[in-house]
Amino acid sequence: MTKKVLIVDDDPDSLSLLKFHVEGFGFETITAESQKEGEEIIQNMKPDLAIFDLMMENKDSGFILSYKFKKKYPDVPVIIATAVTTETGMIFGLDTEEEKNWIKADLYLEKGIRPDQLHREINKLLQL
């Protein structure tokens, strides 16, 4: 059975590029262009993995979405993908327990990640 990956990103270029790569890895994708749309999707379906942009309607949309997602589906891996460090110089990570408890994501990736690296990370999270 094909694994489903939910991708939520308000940047159409970024969304279509992620969708292209993830489908190229052999996964089915479901996409949303906002935190609100992402929240509506997760009410009705459980993907096998989710990739959320960080800054959408709000600077912390990805964190909020990840938090709500993990409350509903604690066993489903979440990747936060962002260009926030490039855009603002702010650095986020999942290095401490405090950050892991607050961010509620399994992996944090900078946008511009190489497709082969993204594929490896997804396979690792899905234990493929």
C-alpha cells in the first residue's frame, strides 16, 4: 500500500517542488496551502507522514499545525521545513528536550534540502 504524505506550504513553488520530489520517491501526496487548510485535512484523514512549512499565515503556523497534528496522531512523523534561518537569521532546532516538547516535530529541515537527503530522512522516519 502506498504511503500518504501531507505537505502544507503557502509558497506555491515550494509546495509543488516538495510534491514533485515526494511523489518521485513513490509516495502519494495530499497538499494544502495554509495552516487552516492543513487543519481541515487532518480532521478527515490520517497521513503516514506530514511536512509542514513553518511560516504561513503566522510566523509559527508550522509549529501550531504540528502541535495540533501530534495531539491527534502522536505516532505519525512530522517534518518542519523552513527557510526561516535564511530569511530572518533565527535558528530553530530539535536539539534539547525542551525544544522537542515545544515544537512537537520529529525533524527540522532547512528549505533547499537535496532530494536524496529528503528521501533518506522520510524513509528513516517511516522506517522503510
